[in-house]
Amino acid sequence: MLYDYSPSVIQSGNLQQIWWCGQDQNRNVSTQFTDTIQYESIDLASGAHQGPMEVLAETPGAWDSVYTCNPKVVQGTFANPLGNGESFTYAMYYVATGFVAGNYNCIGVAFSHDGMVWKKYPHPVILPETQTGYGVGQPALYNNQQGTIRMFYEDNSFGLHHVEAISSDGIHFDKLGTLTASGLDPNSLAWGDMAYDPETGYWYAGFNTVPRSPRTTGGVLEQASYGISLYRIPDAALLTGSTPWELLTNIDTSLNGYEENFLPGFLRDSYGNLFAGPAIKMFTSISNPPPPWNASPAAAGSSGATPYWKISSAAWTPGNPVVALKRYFNQTSHEVTTGWIDPNGGFVLQSTLGHLYQSPQQGASVPFYSCKLESLTYFISLDSACEGYRILGTVGYGYSYPIAGLNLVPLYRCQTGQDHFVSTEANCEGQQEDEFLGYALP
């Protein structure tokens, strides 16, 4: 396969099942080599697994004849959905189109007994309002086990927004309304998935950042986003916005080194609840391997191309809001980060400057961005556009002014004439000060 991305993962006991979009030969059309739905399962106790294998692809002459991708799977009792008297325990909702240009995407459904052999419902179950744009996509599914399937999906018909719809049979859906965007970054409204935590009553969603500008990647147009922002919102506020979305953390290049981080799929139980555990677990779409620390902007951008798209994992644990801000040096460049350091870059830890929050809270609302100037120079900026250079991500959130009783640490951006670094000393350790950044926790 050329690429793998957009995963859907459910776990029952020790059995973990994953479906995703991967380029492969369509088993129904030998000349068609495009998006397919792939499958693999693993018994986490024994290590036994099945796959990977192709389980769904385009149907010649049908509405989904050109592209078939972005699966989301949920279990339940689906009685006679195809009208032939047969019932099923799995439903896969997927995005597809019959147009080569990739427009007018619709959401369809297929049913299965085992998650591997699928039978398609012959028509889309969710249609866009217009044929001129991308259409609808990125479904997220939830079975409340009381006879209702809830679907949340993107609609690009008239501006990007998210819709909630419900069904009693898994096929015929009624729209309930548009999800609130209150609290979200207005520039990053595209998502990968959403899942429910029945213990807290929160919905969690992974939204994609916007892709980098080609001006910062040596003219290379990156096809996906550099980061994922994890948010949550109470169920009662989904449509009303009575409580806004709350940012929890960012998963991006600065955290893990991957040029692309996008279209996450939450680890769920078979009905669409978050899988029980202290951490919120996601399977993320990434580009692998990470570019080396001294890659040019164009080389870094090229490392995010579709042939390098793979599936990885990430997690966020409630109750651990702060991360350490560390300064490294490899005799050529400094890097200041709360995340990834190239293990082959010769970097040595110089100091821990302080601690930042993973999200705005406790009065810490200033985001610090990790940026890269050309091939060798890292720097921290308060500018979300990284002053016109390549953004790696958000390293954390600090304070713009001192807070009584917190003993905060001041942070200064400094330069040696050859590279930039961050210091807690106002004289920049004898070097030149660029600007005062803010304050961190000690």
C-alpha cells in the first residue's frame, strides 16, 4: 500500500479491531488502484492477529465508484437493513463519491457479522446539499443502546460545519441541528473524529489545524495538517453552545516530530464510547519518518507527502496539565521545546526553564509557538504565524504578567547571532535579547 490514514478503532476485552483508508488494488476492478478500506485485528493478550486485508472498495457503476475512504465502525443489532431478512452486528459508515474530481462526497453504510465481510447498502444515507463542493464526510458514530444511532459529520456544502443526525435503523437519518463552534479556533474547524465519555457526559473531538503555507515549506504544498487539537464539550451544549468547546492539548510536529498529524480516530468500545481508561487514546494519521532536525523547509515539507502517511497513536491523561519546557543544544543550534528532539541530532539537555500548561487555564492564556527559520534555527514566538516561517506547533501556555503567590519564571527570547534560544535571565546570559515572551511556572 502507498499510504494509510483515517483510522477507526474499537476494542472489546482484549480484541482490538482497526479499519482505515489505504491505497490498494480494488478487488472488484483490477485496473483501479485507489482508496480502499483496510482491516486488521489483534488480541492484545495473545498477540494473535488477522490482516492487514482489504475489506471494502469502490463498486463499479455505483455512487461510490471512484473513491471510498474514511470509515467509522460501530456495533449494535441491525435488523434486516438490506431488506433480505438478514441481520448484522457491525455497521461501517464511509465516505465516497463517483466523481473523479472528488466532489459531491456522500456517506454510505455497509453491514457485517465479523467486521471483515461487508455488504453495502446500495444508496448513500447522508447527502450534501450541493454537488459543487466536497460534500459531506468524516462521520463519527454512537449507539446509545436504546434504539438510536447518533451520527456527527462534516458538511462543506455552504461553509464548513458539523451536523448531528439520528436514526433508529442505521439507514434513515433525521438531522437534529448544527454543532456549536463556540470556543473552537475558527481557522481549524475540520475534524477527524468524536467520541463520548459516559462517565463524565463529555464529547471529545480531534480537530485538524490548517496546513502550513507553502511559503514556509520551500514551495511544497502539504496535503494535511501539522497538528491535532483535542477538545471536549458537555453533551447538553453540543447544539446550544451554552458551554463552549474546551481545548485540552495539541498533538503536533513540535510534540512528536512528524511533519503531518491529522484525522485521528479515538479508541472506542464497540458502541462508540471512549474506551475505559485514565487516558484518552487516539490513533492518529501521521507522516513517517520525521524529517531530521537540519532538513530544509522543502525537504521537511516533502516528508509529509502521501506516500509517507501511516498510523500512529497518542494519548492525553486528565489531571496532568503541565509540561516541562526544556532547552537543548548540539553545538550548532538551540532548541527549546516541551516535546520532540531529533535523537540523531546530537542535542544535549542544557536546562529546564520552567513549566507550561497544555491548554489555556488558571490564567495562563499566552500560547508559545515553536518555529523554524530555514534549516538550522529554531525559535519560540508569540506569533501564531511564526513571523512568516515554518510552524512546528504549540509548546504550551504561559502568563503575560506575574501572578502573586506563584513565583513565576520570566522567559526571554535571545540570540547569539547564529541561532536563537530562551533564557530566564533578563541579560540573555550575555547575548542579545530579542523580546520578552512571558512567564512560566517554576
